[in-house]
Amino acid sequence: MDWTKMILPIASGFALTVILMPLFIGYFQMKKYGQEIREEGPKWHNVKAGTPTMGGLVFLVGSVITAIWVGLWQNVLTPSLLILLFVLMLYGLLGFLDDFIKVFKKQNMGLTSMQKLIGQIIGAVVFYLVFLYEGNANTLNFFGLAVPLSIFYGLFVMFWLVGFSNAVNLADGIDGLVSGLAIISFATYAVIAWYQNQIDILIICLSVIGALGGFFLYNRKPAKIFMGDVGSLALGGLLAAISILLHQEWTLLLVGMIYVIETASVILQVISFKLTGKRLFKMSPIHHHFEMSGWSEWKIDGIFWLTAFIFSLITLIICLN
């Protein structure tokens, strides 16, 4: 796939999102639907109350439409591409239902944790069955070492998709953070997919990059719209699925280093408080700790993006050599 054809999915995803987003924001503003702010969150976030949310729905639509038409045009609408779209849409649907309940009930509670978990596991199981149908082995690639896991690889797939779906969701707490991080993550996997000549996976990566670029115009500080669970859950699940189909599962530990750190900060905070009654951080996930330490949202964004970029470069150096 030459570079001129690679521009098309980026441009299409970007254009669709930029065109549809003002209409979406206008509808939410007209109906006075907006984000409810957590009472335990930073007090200065109260000014964001009422900001339209569920913006992830728009860039998901842009990504899916683009990936399908480009896949048809390039004659690569393969089972791999279709199962990735399935993961994107199912996890997006779970996030949509969660956001829908929050927005229309005017409270910061949506689906229960168990309801979301069941949906995420179902998505992972379907993905795994297609993965096996395509002739892939139950083998985990760990830094170049093939580790046969037999049926336990299916458990790994469930853990990977559910875990990173929730990890990206945890990282989505300040303006522009996850949209920037996700662009870096998908760009990294686009390079690996291109290197492996997996054009179907490359197309969905480029489609998402373009759509996220369009979304970032409205999500950067001060955000005109938030991503919502509909976007973050879908992005996390898709990243995990892509890492598996590229047979580079371990790479997500580096490419997704910020997501891992965000999740670890929550886990450590809970453990510390239960065991000692003390908190390790002023607030978790850790981006809120830095906020409450006086860092601006732009400073947090910039440092987190730079960190993600460095770890992604390290990943590419390892993978492409």
C-alpha cells in the first residue's frame, strides 16, 4: 500500500468527524444534555459540568464508515478487519449505554461494573473464536519468544481486551489526553501493520487516526465535547485486539505504558488505603494527582504524550529490527 493510498483513510476519517461533530455538539447543547462531574473529583472541574459528552460516538462512526469503504475499495475487507470492527462497535455500544444512562438520568452512574464486564467478555470470546477460525495458534509472543498456552491463551485474550479497554477508560479524565495518546498508539501499530504487510489492520489504524485527529480539534482544552465511555472503552478494546492480530501482544505494555501506569495508580491507591488507611496519591488515576499538585492540563497532556511517544519509538526499534 503506497503512501498516497494511506492518506485516504486518514483524510476520510478526519473529514467525517469534523463535519459531523458540530451537529452533534449543537444537538446536545440544544437539549441541554451534558457531562455530570464527579463530586469527589477536583473542584475546578465543576466548570466543565454540562459540557456535551459521548463525542466518541462520532469518531467511531467516522472510523467504521471509512474502514469499510476503504476496505472494499482495496479488496481487503477480511475477517480480521471485520472482527476488529466488531470489537470497536461492541465495546463502543457498551460505552454508549453507560453514557446514555448517565446523561439522560443526570447522574454520574451508568451500567454496573458486572454488566460492562459481561459485555466485554462476550466481545473477547467472539474475537477469540474468529482468531482461531483464521488459523492462528494459541501462542503468546513475549518479546520474540513464542510461548504456547493452549486454551489458556483464550483467557489471556479476555484479560487483554477487558483490561486495556478499562485502562484507556481510566486515562480519559482531562481534556485531550486520551485522544492524543490514542493517536500515538494507533500510529505505532499502523507502522507495525505496514511493516508486516497486514493492509487490513493498517486501514483500520489509519481510519481511527484520522477520526481522532478530527475529534481532537473539539476535545483539546478547553474541550467543547468529551469522549465518554463510548469512545474510551472502544479504543482500548481495539488496541488490545490489534496487538493480538499482529502477534505482538507484549508491545501494548510499552505502547500503552500510560494506560498501564494510570491503572496501576488506581490499584495501588486502593490497596494502600485498605491496608494502611493512607493514600499514595492525592487522587487517582494519577493524572488527577498531578492536577492537584498544581500541574495544568496542558502540562499533563504534553508530558504524558511525550512519554507515550518515547515508549512507542522504543517499541518500533525493537519490532522493526
